[in-house]
Amino acid sequence: MRKLLNLLYLVCGYLAAGFLALIAVVTLYQIVARQLRIPVETTEVAGFCLAASTFLGLAYTFVNGGHVRISLVAQFVGGTAHRVVELWCCAVGALISGYAAWQMTLYTLQSYDYGDLSPGLVAMPLWIPQSGVAFGLAVLTLAIAEQATLVLTGRRAGYEDNVDSTAE
């Protein structure tokens, strides 16, 4: 099961990188089009790609120890107290990201039902870019819950294994 979850996080990381690359592509397209005196507006598309990249990359970054963690309290306690602090942090993180994922999913479904379109020149259905945000938040919630399960069963969380010990 962990291999499947790690594959999901990796795929989300690659998707995030792909959306970052797409920002460069649409920006370059706009630059070339302007040089040819063709009016093209890609700001909105680049913004949608940025949102997708940001939220799809959250889970991958979390399980690999890339998020800033406040470990000041946890580093001074050991054993059971350390696990309790880690579990508390994971529980709060899972609750917050789970709530955000739930609300974003409802918002995305509402945008789909109402047929909302983006307000810019590119009349894109808003549920398309919102789906990336909702999916990224859902995968982040899953990642936090998985890491909490590791801590609960007495194993080290992946974000602790992958972080540079001098950086904490």
C-alpha cells in the first residue's frame, strides 16, 4: 500500500513540475506572439497552472521533508512525548487540509453545476483548474494521514527520514 501511495505522491510531484514547465511554455508563446504582433493573453492560463502546480506538489514535498516544520518542541522531547507531539501536529494538519479539500471539492462541484467560466479572455470552465487544487489538497490530506499512521505504529515518518538533520 505504501508503494502505491508513494507512486501517487511521485505522480503528483511530476504533474506539479509539468505545470511549472507549462507556465514557461505559455509565457514564451505570449512573448513570441507579441513579437509577431499577434495579441495573445496567457496570464490567466499561467495563473491556473501555478495553482495546480502549487497544490499538486504539496503531498510530494511533505512526505519528502521539504515543508518547513516547527520541530523546536519535538527535538527537546524523546520517546513517547516526541510521538505525541508528532501525532498532534499530523492530526491538526490532516484536519485543516481535510477541511480545505472538502470545501474546495464542494466549490469545484458547484462551479461545474453552475457552468462558471473564468472572467478573462480565455473563457475556461473554472472547474478544470479548481480540480487540480481540490485533488492536490485531498492527496495532501492522505499523505498527512499516512505519516500519522507511521508515527502511531512506532515507525519514523517519511518526512523525518528525508530531511537533513543539520537543517532542523
